[in-house]
Amino acid sequence: MTDINKHEEQKRFRAEATSLWKITFGPLVWAVHFVATYGLTALTCAKGWPLDPLRIGVGVGTVLALAGILWLGWGAWAQWDTLRDREWENDAPTDEDRHQFLGHAAFLLSIISFIGVVYVALPILLFGSCQ
């Protein structure tokens, strides 16, 4: 294998490894938001602290988490690249189809993560007390 081919193969591998990591970022934001929200709620209710600072903190954290997931989803949508080639199926064993499939998967996981963050925040923002 020549050095040029080897370099090109390493470049493609790095791009796909990055795409694999991108799949995990949306659910990771959701998981961090979930743990922080429910952990702070449990601590606040156990200590008997007022709920208004918690609601403000959860609201700010939710907005930041949703903004992060939207940004990740936009990047995944661009990687999926359906507007350029109008190809909705990426089932060929090529580098381009694999790259677009990973963008598709990351985009769908971003949608699920967005919905998850909203559902995690709703009880804290809507309920009146810890009891």
C-alpha cells in the first residue's frame, strides 16, 4: 500500500470515528440533564429548600441542553446530506453511504434526546411542591 493510499484511508477512518462519537452526544446531553435535574430536585426536596431557585436553574439548564441538542442535530442533518442528492436510503457499502447513515442516526437520536429533555423538565417546572 502506498503512502498516499494509507494516508487517505487513515483520513476516512478518522472521519468515521468522529461520526460515531457524534451519535452519542445527543443522548449524553439528555443523560447529564436528567441526572442534574433529578439530583438537584431530590436534594432541594430533602433539605426543604424553596423551589423557585430550582425552577430557574432547571429552566436555564433545559434551555442550554435543548440548544446543544439542536446544534448537534443541525450538524447531523448536514452530514446526512439529503438535500443535495435526495437519497433517503444509505444502504450501499460505500464510504459516502456509511457517512450519511451515521448522520441520519445522529439526527434521529437528537430528536429523541430533545423530546427526552423536555419530558424531564416538565414535572419540575409544573408541579407546585415536593409532596
